[in-house]
Amino acid sequence: MGIGNKIACDVSDFLYGTCTIKRDTTNAQDSYGEYMPNYTDVATNVPCVVQASSGSEFIRGALVIRYDYNVFMAYDDAAPQEGDHITSYTVDGKTDSNTYVVVWVFDDAGKRHHWQCLCKTVNPS
């Protein structure tokens, strides 16, 4: 193959795991009148891959976003949003117990190819 020729690839070839996307869908309050998040599934069995990137920063103008993981998903499989929780990451029948909170999401290739979610982990309560 000569220089300048492009190899087209399907992002699904690299998404060897699956996950669940949860979103806070209510404005529930507890008995003290305090906000109480309620995360419910908005997408399940979403093909994805999670990659560690400990202590990384994403700078956009004056905004600095710190994150520990990248989660990649095919553009057509899901529509992740900032604040979503990514759970039940499963590869080869083994499920990760981490909850990944999306702190930033963008169209990584810029051509509706795949999403890149910058995430932090949280301990489930």
C-alpha cells in the first residue's frame, strides 16, 4: 500500500467490551428536602472499551478537566452525556465493579465515527 492511502476501519473491531449507561433522570428529594440522584439505565450492552489514563488533563480554553479513564463507544450505539455513569463494564464474561462518571464527552474523530468519554471513577454508595 502506497503512502497516502487510507485504511478504513470499523470502530466496532476495537470495542471488545460492553457497558451500561445510567443517567440521573429525576429531581427526587429525600426526607430533608435535599436533592437525591436516581440513576436509571438509558442504554445497556453498549459496545465499548475502557482505557486507563491516570492523572490526565484535558484543557479547553480556560477549562481544565482531570480524568483517569477514557471510554470509547461507537457513535451510533449510544449518546453519552456529561454526568452519566458508565457501569457493568464486561469483557470476556468478567464484570468490572467500577462506576465511571463522564466528565467530558466529544466526537473523537470529528466525523461521527466514535465517542470519547473522559471519566473519573467513584465508589458506589
